Amino acid sequence: MSLSLTQLAAHASKVLQQATGPVTVAYAWPHGWSGGSSISVSGRELPLRHCASPLDLREALSEPSDGSRVLLVSIPENHLGQDVLGRLFRQRLLHVDRWQLVQDALDVSQIDPRLFPLSWMPDMLLASGAANRTSGAAALTYDEAIERCMVQVLGLKGGSIDLEALLLACAQGGQRWSMLDNEPKDHFRQHLATRLGSLSEALLASLEAGNGHAALGIGLVCEVLYAPIATQTLELRDARVRLEQRLNGYRLKEIDGKRWAELAIRCLPKRDAAVRLHDGRLAVELLEAVGAAGFVALSSVLPEALDDRLSMLGSAVGKFLRSSEALCEVESAAACVLTHLLTPSDHPGPELARMVARLCRREAALAPSSAREELVADYLANGAWEDWARRILRGARPEPLAVAVTKLLDRVAERRRASDEVFATALATAAEAGDVPRGVLPIESTLSAVVAPLAQHAPVLMIVLDGMSQDVYLAIGNSMSARGWTSWSTDGFPSALLATVPSVTECSRTSLLSGRLASGVASHEKQAFAQNEALKRTSKAGKPPVLLHKAGLEESHQLSVEASTVIADLDQRIVGVVINAIDDTLAKSDQVRIDWTMETIPLLAELLEHGRRAGRTVVLTSDHGHVLERKSTLHADGEGERWRRPGRAMVPGEIVVTGPRVHALMSSSLVVPWSEAIRYAVKKNGYHGGVSRQEMLVPIGVWTTGEPPLTNHAAFSAVFRAAPAWWNAADDLKVEAAPLPVRRRAGAATSKPTEDLFSMAPTDDWLSRLMACPLLARQSERVGRVALDPERLRAILLKLQQQGGRCSLEQLASAIGQPAMRMRGVVSVMERMLNIDGFPIVTLEQGSGTVLLDIPLLKAQFLT
């Protein structure tokens, strides 16, 4: 190899430092020269000439020069006369000692003698760059020299060599490696094997086979081929043998196959999306080539594996529908979906798996007859959560999962038909008598019973999300809680509002915003809201209640100046706003599924932020709910989507509703469907107007970001509707562990209130004994004034016991009436009180927000 111009200049600089004046420096140069006619040496530009014959050399020497110059001579020195040599510096041709250049470049005083026979190495070391040396050692060792060369050859970033860097270097293609002679390859291979183990040999084997570009994809394939079940699976063992063809015949050890897989999975997220997609495609193609495509579900990162896992979940659901004993298979299959890595953030798979598992748990926990005495309470405690899951499961994919989910949803719908009919019958009976079901508030009483009393103590922002059903409220409420909002309740506060019949905007919303039974449009609502006597009594003079509809609420899809101004004005005690986002989606295509949160409706998020800044109490409610389109039957003779006048014969799923509330709005009785499978209008995303619980039970909540909404703090407690036991099971809270099936209580009575269905009766009175335990008293004294009072501690422990020793922070917050945002502090205090000598009696899983109580350990520490 010839020297680079830079290396030549460095050597010439040292030579000229020894000269006392202008000299001619001639180098033995056995190669041709295609460079320039000058060279920069120590900041000086010197003439440079290549001499290929004695005549060229004599001509060069005869040229006048008053300074030093450099000649490159391609003539053996013994062919030159003494008169020529006499005119050269040191009277001879200079030969560059490359190892000396290396020594100078790396600023070392010694070089490991084992390096001198490696004639190919100096040029690599010089090309590696002197400034990159991190070691301050005076000697250049063999290992350092080899690694510097490998960094150069493999293009390793950061100048360090480990298996991850080697894998990524191979994935770049390793073109420089293919250009090396066998001798340096052997040295590099031996060094890597000594330093990094036999996996480095396998990686280099992929380079030798021309498959370095697929090194990361091969690692992804190794996760499948070296999965735990592979040793018992003939197809996977055969596939391992076929993989050797991609490794130049190298036989990959099982431990190296697993390490390669781990490396690939660790490296994959560090590559950009397009490259990751390419790596995944290579892996899938290779799985097909080696005959292991049928095992792609064993991969934790490939998109195809996620689809396969979802298909396996569909198979498990099919088994569950035949026998509830297969619930454990559903749990395991769902956990496999949840543990899949690199799932795109917008992929529905994980949420589908959660919802499928939840509905299966719900079905498994129910007795064959699922009618309930407390139909309203049961719907709020369970049915609304079911509807949330049913909404998410619309449009499930891939096809095997979709088929199974369709059957699961059919079962849920069929199971609910009986209770839907019972509710509708009870509602019709109550309506005829001028009454409403227990626990709900007529929607026309909301202003006087809820909004006006709140406004006596703090400014109120009433947000009406037109068409918001209970399941949508749960989803939005959960997202609000995560953003620092707290839901409050008090004795006598309605669990829900009761929409009008028919449950349509013209009647139900106008009645809500008028404070009396009425029908009308936005202009009527605005006027009636401002003139409502209950609201006016709590308003300041000259500041009557203000209601904003779409026209006054937004400008260019942003909150209008009028709206922001009126919300910020605290003299304006009551501000109402109507948002039509949810109702509008019902009129759209049924091919769209929306996962509702406060951020899904930007206007809602902005309103809440302005309400927070102004310190307003927020009343979040709706005018009616809705049912989503699913296998509905059209009866095209109604005046509305889900109501009609009496006339034709009734069909199963319809009921006649009459009474004062109905006649006040419609002047006659109405026929309305209680079945969600009946509609009287064109097919849409969803409908309202009927008397299903989804449509009639309107959500309502009181929210703040600070203290309770009334000055009498004891009147309100922090509570948001706690998820039922079947919703927050082990696989939702900790997917790393194998999920366990929900245990059904033997002999649970189906007529008991819902809140008793999943409770676990204490086997002894250990809680009372614990509260009287002297050791607990000493622990409380040690913690000091922040220690939990006995009643609050007892309530938390009782809730944990009822939930089998596992609760979410939200569930515990509901149990003690505490804002969810403060529960981490409460649990921290409880840990200090109960975790004696470091034993983990109480632990908080930070990632999932789950509190675990080891009851046997607690008893052993405190009660024995």
C-alpha cells in the first residue's frame, strides 16, 4: 500500500526538522503518482514531483530552487549514481517506516512486538485516526491495535466493540469486511471470539455468507427457532438446520441463538420505522424459507406475530363460548397479545385483548339467569362497563378474532335482553304513574337539584355532551382522572338522570336546559336557561345564566373569545355549554370506531382547562345516551330513529309508554323499542329515542381539580365509579405474570345487588384483631401525625381483602372517598405502617398503579 498524502507530509515534517537549510527530500516510491504537484508540510507549501526514470530525477534536481522540495522516486537506489545521491538529503532515498508513523500518530513509545509481522495493519491503524485514541497507555497493545482496526473495518460507531455494535455493523452490510484478505479476517475473528464469545463467530458467518444485511432479521427469526417449545417441536428443529445455509454452514448453538434473538429485539427499537419494517419483512421471508412461518406467533415483535396472537385469542374465545372452563385459555391468549412488543400506538390489538378478556370474565362470573332486582344499579355497576367493551370490540380484526368476538357479543346481547325488557316494563309502569325509577333524577330537575345548589358556593361550568351514554362517560371520566380531575359525590346525589320519552335531543336536552319538560331547539334552550328561576336566584344581578351552543362556543375549531371571556368572569356564576361531538358521530358511518377520551373532543379539553383556571366546579352531563348499530332491523314506519306513534301492531322488542311526562311532550302515548336491535330510520353509526338503559340513564358528575365543590367539605367525598372486579383483573394490571382465571363464588345468589357479586366474605375477624394490635399502635406512633386513622386503614384493608389482595388505586380511592391523585401518598404511609423489617406486606406496582396486600404475611407479622 502507498502512503496517503497526509502520512507523507507527517513524515516529511519530521525529516525537515533535522535539516539546517533547504534540502531535497527523496522517498523511495515504488508506485505511480496521481496526486498534485505540491505538498503542505508544517504549514509550508513545498514542490512535489514524481520521478519515474533517472532522466526525470536529474531534470528535477537541475531545476532551480531556493527552498526545500519533495521527490517521489520510483527507481531502485542502486540504479542511481553517486552524483545524484549526493544531492539528496542524507545522500539516499528515504524509506518510510509505517510502524514509526503509527507510533508517532498514536503518541506511543512502544508497540507490541506481535504486531510487527502484520504488514497489513499499519495502514489500517493510520486510517483509524490518531485523535480517536482514548487510552493513555505508553504502549500500543495487540488487543488495542486489533480493536482499532476492527472499528475502522466494520464502521462501528462510538469506537467500542460489543455484540450489539457488531450486530448493527453487520446489518449495515459489511462491505469492507468482504474486501479484506483472509489473514486480517482470521485475526479479527479470533479476537472477537475470545472477547465476545461464539456468537460473534455466528454474526461474522452471516457476513461471509453475504447475509450480513439480514443479521437483525436473522436474530428475530432466532426468537422463534429457539423458543422454549422448540426442542420439543420437530419443525423448529428442522428449521434450525436450514438456517445454517444463511450462516455459511455455521451451526448455531442454542445459547447463541437465544442471545442473538435478545440482541435483535434490543436493537430493533433503535432503528427508524422504515428500517424496522424492512427488518421485519426479512424475518418473515426467512421464516417461510426455513419452514417455520406457522410459528410466527412465538415472536414478540413481528407485526405478523401480533395478528397470529389475536387469532389465537379468537380460538380461545371460541372454546370459552363452548365451555366457561376455557376462561384460563382466554386469559393466557390475551396476556400474549399484551406482552407483544413494539405494537404501534394506534394498533387496536392490546385494547381488543383487554376488552375480550373482560367480557369473558363477566360471562364466566354470571349464573345462567342474569336478571337483577336493582336494574339501574346493576347497569351502572356492570352494564355500562360492558357497553364500553362492546363499543371497543366493534370491527375487531383479524378475521378469526372477529368471528369469535361476533359470537361473544351475540351472547352478551342475548343475555341482556331479559333485563332490558324488565327495565323497560318497570319504566313504563313508573311513567304511567308519573314516577321515575329509584336512584335516578328526572332530567328536567337537574338545574334545580344539582346546578343551582352548587352555584351557591362556587361558579359552575355545566358541560352537556349531547348523546353521551354511560359507557362514553366512563371512558372520558377515566381520562379526566388521569389529568388531575376529581369526581365528587354526596348522599342523595343522583346516580344518573332519566331522559325523557322519547329520548331525543329536541325533548330531553331542551327539558334539561329549561328545568322543566319542554321541547324545542337551541334558541329556546338558551332563553329558558337564562330565565330559569333556580339559576337566577344564585346568579348576580346583571349576570344571568349563560348558555353557549356551537355558534357562540367555537371559532375556527377553537374556543371562541366570547366563551373564554365568560368562563373567566367569576361574577358569571353559571355558564352552560353544549357540545355536539358525540351526537354528530352517531349520524356518520358505522364503519368508524372512536375511543372516547377528553382529548378526543378538543373543545372539551379546552373548556376543562379554562374551567380549571377559573376555579369553576364542572358539572359534566348529557341529554340522552345512545345505542350503537349492530345487526339492527329496520321498521320504516317511525317518526324518529327509535320512536313512533301507536298504530300498527307491536313487534317483539317494543313497548307502549304513557303518562304525564310523555304527554307533556308528545300529547299522546308512544311506542318505543327497548331492544337495541330495532330502528325506524336509515342505517347510521348509532341511534337514540328508545327506552333502553343505554339511552335513558344519562350520566352526571361533579368535577374539580382542587377541593370539594362545597364549603362544607364533609358533604362531598371523592368518588368516581369504581370498575367492577371482572374489569380490573390480573392480566390488565400485570401482564408479565401468567394471568389467572377469575374465581367464581359457589352458590352466589343472582338476585343480590351487583356490589355483592364479587365480594369475599372474611373467614375470620382478623381486621378487628389487627386494629386492636399493640404492634400496629406502635407502628402508627413511629410514623407520626401522617399515620392513617384506624377507620380509613380498615376500609382500605377490607377493600383489598374483598378484591383478593389486589386493587387499583382508583378502587381504593373510591373505597375511602379520597381523590385518586392522592392515593400514592396514602399507600406510601400504609407501607410505612405495615411493612415491618422490610417484609413486603403492602406493595405498589408503580407501572400499573396496583396495590398488593399479602394477607398471610400480614397476619404472621402482626397477629401471631
